[in-house]
Amino acid sequence: MRKFLLFSILTLYFSMPVYAAPCYGTKMPGKNNFFAGLQYHGIFKRYLENEYGKVRSQQNFFLLSYGLFDWFSVDLKCGGGDIRQHPIESDEIDYPYNFSGGYGFRLKFYDKENVRMAFGFQHISVHPKSINLTSGKNSGILDDWQVSLLASRDFKKFMPYLGTRWSRVDYIHKIWDNRKRKMSDLTKSIGLIYGLDLPITEKIWLNLEGSVFDSEEFSCSINFKF
């Protein structure tokens, strides 16, 4: 079953145009166990295609991860976020803070001699409040997708990880009933992920993570094992 699921997910990964959210790292809950946490995620610069400029976002979440198996976990998040989108030839549009949520999963396919490797999929959707401009009522949604491959080494006092991802961010812009999806620059879809898990106690740890090349992002979280 494990090999079949891994084969199916990797086939999906390499065969479809998947769409950047935090990767969480390789530390996963065991079967029937929970992780919970609080997370900040900031997108400082993500370029959109054509003349659409760039987008930024600040997000805060409550995290919950559940281990369906020792090697497979489901990740959920709920919180709030904003969107700031700056077209090339016009002023920035700032959407106020409102609901944001996400989901994903991780699959650990190697765990020997303090080395772990994991495949992951994550999605975040940000739904800020609408604003009224001279062009009319403007609404925005940020859809943030990614798949990742990560490897880590556990040094007991800290666990760094490194990997790559394929990501995409869609900015869905609506003026009254005119709706248009503006995708991120597809020439900048592959990024480098670097992160670190820092234990505080046996059941509490900090996670720090950043990315380059596809986007300028940073996330940090405090996590609890149950």
C-alpha cells in the first residue's frame, strides 16, 4: 500500500502543472498522534505574469497535523491573512485582513540513521475583505499551491532540512462581476527550501523556514506534540 501510494503521488507530481505555502519540514506525527501549533507566514515578494506586477501577503494560522500512518500525515490550518497587490502601472491595492485557511499532506519515504526524506503537498487560500476604489468594488483571493521534496538530518539539538519545491500563486481579482485569475510568473516556479526545527522541550519545538528563487517567503511556528 505504501509503495502504491508513493508511486501514485509521485506520478501526479511529475505529470500535472501543480501550483508556495510552508513545507512544515520532515517532523511528522506518528500514527493516531496529533501535532498542533501557531504559525506566521509572510510572502514578501512574488512576481505575477505579464503586467500584473507582484503580490505580498501576511498570514497567521492555528495548525493541526494528524498521523494516519507513521509515514503519512494530514496537515490543516485556519486563521487570517491579507493581500497587497501592486500592478506595474498603477497604485498598490491593499485588501484588509480576513479569513485564510489551508490543507495538505506529507509522506515520509526514508527514515534511517537520523536522516529523513519527505514528499509534501500544501495549499493556502486567503480571502481578505473587499474594498471600494474608483474602479468599483474590488475583491481579491490568493491561492497558494506547492509540492515539495525535503531531506533533513537530526542532530538532536536541532534538525536542519533542505529541499526543492514547485510552486504557484494565483491572484484572483474581481471588479464587480468581472473576474480574472492572474497567475504567478511560471518562469519562477522552482524554488529552494531551507528550514530548521529547534527543540524547546521533548514535546515543544520551533520551526523556521525560508525560500528563494521562486518567491521571497518566511514562516515560523511554535509546535506541540500530543
